[in-house]
Amino acid sequence: MRAPSLKSSYRLFWMTISEPRSPGPSPAATQPPPALARRFGGRSNVFSAMDRAKAEARRRHGDHLIDLSLGCTDQPPPPQVTAAMAQALGQRSSAAYCLHAATRPLRASVAAWIRRRFAVAVNPDTQVLLLVGSQEGTAHFPLAVLEPGDHGLVLDPGYPSHLGGLQLASARIHRLVLDPEDGWRPPFTSLSHGEREALRLMVFGFPHNPTATVGCQDWLDEAMAMARHHDILVAHDNPYVDLALDGEAPCLLCSPGWQERGIEFFSFSKSWCMGGFRIAFAVGAAPLVQALQQVKAWIDFNQSVAIQSGAMVALDQLEDWPARLRRLYRRRRDHMVQALAAAGWPVTPRPMALYLWDRLPVAAGAMDSLSFCLKLVRDTGVALTPGSGFGAAGQHHVRMALVAEESRLTEAAQRVEAWLNTF
Ligand SMILES: Cc1ncc(COP(=O)(O)O)c(C=O)c1O
């Protein structure tokens, strides 16, 4: 008998280890599904539905997809940043675990940047912490300060990690609904005395994603005054601090009281286009920073020293670099607003860079934001973000991230126009 070929003996081996010897019900059919944590029961499926629709559009049309649904810039980081990271990559320390002490140089750069930028003195040893992202920081922070069942507040609409962080910590969640008629200002004064007394933590951020509202210092002062009066902690997510087009971005570190009960999250993702490198930092009251550090110490190590080298170049040498992004996004914003107006969808320019946010066009009738965006991407290959992904208050809105060249934005608006004409 001839020896089996290599291929067929491999097939034989594979069949022995992978195929059941006798037919019968598969284990999956006989066992109940594993129990999953109930605390995520209310998780929105808006983003996964959009992901599936985009993947399908990509499969069918390839380059045809114009994806304006993610706040992920199409711009490269500063070359000085990537050069510094490339150089540091060769060092042995870049491949080693990075303990907190080794983040000291970056924390010193952060403290110097805060002093120059906001004229506020912070201690790099006790008030600054390196993060993977401001998303990671805001998601982990409630674990550090809340007991299960404690009350936490988020804005509706608001950034999903704010809600997710409270859910991770098994908090009781209050949603403070923003009103377009009031310029998306958080109505802190609408909270009853009882609600204020019950609250332990508020998580929110201005400039605000998704409404592209810049906000103002008074709003943070008001939140902080309430927090001081009712013994509440304030976590302010500020990755867009450099992306105000009109007005000045507020900063929690400029509001009295942050040294006792505030923590603010900054990021390199938006200002220096480093989102994929994953690096950010928190600055705040020493006990809060320490508590977050403790949680993170159980979960992970710090980002590589190589990435930190790039981040230091950004803070130390390229503080003004984000100005070019503001010019770029302003041009794109004005261009897209005009293109959409020509397409029969009047959209109001927003004061914050990167996003447009507005109501669904009149032609959409009674459609909700998810049905609108799913149909739009399937029919035209233009992907926008359903406002409902950011909370029920976004139900009738959509967000557009201006992360494509102007010619692509024009193309997107033209496809939307042709599509709306079929309604
Ligand atoms: C409000 C807000 N926070 C955090 C993030 C994520 O930032 P990072 O890349 O630093 O995690 C985003 C990204 O879109 C955001 O809009």
C-alpha cells in the first residue's frame, strides 16, 4: 500500500481531532448559553448595527464607502512626533513594561503644558496620571470612586464611555437631558435637591461630542459650585480642548474646587492626530488621581516609552500645532454646510471642529436616526452616526465627522441629495 501523501495524512489528522466520532447534538445545542453580566443589559446596539451595515457596504462597493461616522481624523500626526517615536523604538526600555515611575518625564511635560496653557500649577507627582486614552480614563474612573449603587450623572446625549464607565461600576445612572433650544447647556439647576444630595459623581465634557458645542467656563463653574455644595465629584472629559472654532474651550482646572473634587481628562488623539497610538492623561485632585492609578495598576501597564517620547514632543514643542487642524476643519465645515444646503438639507455650522450635528432632514419624515443612517449607508455608501448612539435625546439627530477631503464631502452631499429626492 502506498503511503498517504503529506496532504492527505494532514487531512486525516485534522479529521481525527476536529470531527465528532458519532453524529449527535452539538454541545452548543445541549448547553444553555453562558450567563453574562447583567450590568450591560442596557447597552446600545446602535454602533454595532452601523458597523455591520458599513462592513456590508464595504464588501459590496469597496472604495465607494464615504465613512463620516467616526471621529477619527484622516490627518497624519506631526512628523516630529513620529520621528521621536521611531527613534525611541530602538531603545530596550521601549519594549519593556513601563511602571508609573518611568512616566515621570511625561508627567513633568504635562505639568509644564498646563502651566503655560491655563496658568495653573499642578504637581506632576501627585496630580497627573498617564492614560491609554481619555476614553479609557473616563471608563475606569467610576470604578475608582464609586461603590455599587452609588449615583452617577451623565449627559444625554453624551459620549458612550461616560455612561459605560458608570455601568462598569454598577452605578445608578441619572441622565441630564440637553436641550437644543437652550444651546445644549447642561441644565444642572433642573436637578432637585434630593437628586443633588444623592449624586456622588458627574461625568461630562465640553467641548462636547456629539453636539459639537464648545460650552463655556461658567457652565463648569456652575457644576463645580454645585459639586462643592453637595459633595459630588466631577470628571471632565476634555479631549477637544484645542478644537474650539468659535469661543474658548472651558477647562475644569480653571474652576475653583478641582483640587478637592475634580479630575480632567486630556488626550493626544484629537489635538495631535495620535488616536491610534493611544495616549492621554488625567490631571486632578491628588486622591482621585491616586485612586484611578490604583485601578489601572490592576488592569495594565503604561504606554510604551516610545509613544511617550512622541507625546512629550507634542506638548513641549508643538503646542500650537492644533491651530492648523482648526483651519482645516473650519474650511471643511463651511464647505459641507454649503454642500448640504445645496442638497436641500440646511445644517447649522457648529462652533467646535471635527463634527456637524443637526436634526434629520425634513424629507426623512418620521424615521428615527438609526433607521435613517442604516438606510443611507446601504443605499448610498455614505456613513453618518445616528444621534441615538449617544442617548435617547439624540434620536432625531445625526453626527457627521468631517474626516474626508472637501471633494469627498461634496460627493457625500451629492449622494445624499440624490437619495433624499427619492423619498
Ligand atoms: C468625548 C470623547 N472622549 C474621549 C474620546 C476618545 O479619546 P481617546 O482617543 O483619548 O480615548 C472621544 C473620541 O471621539 C471623545 O469624543
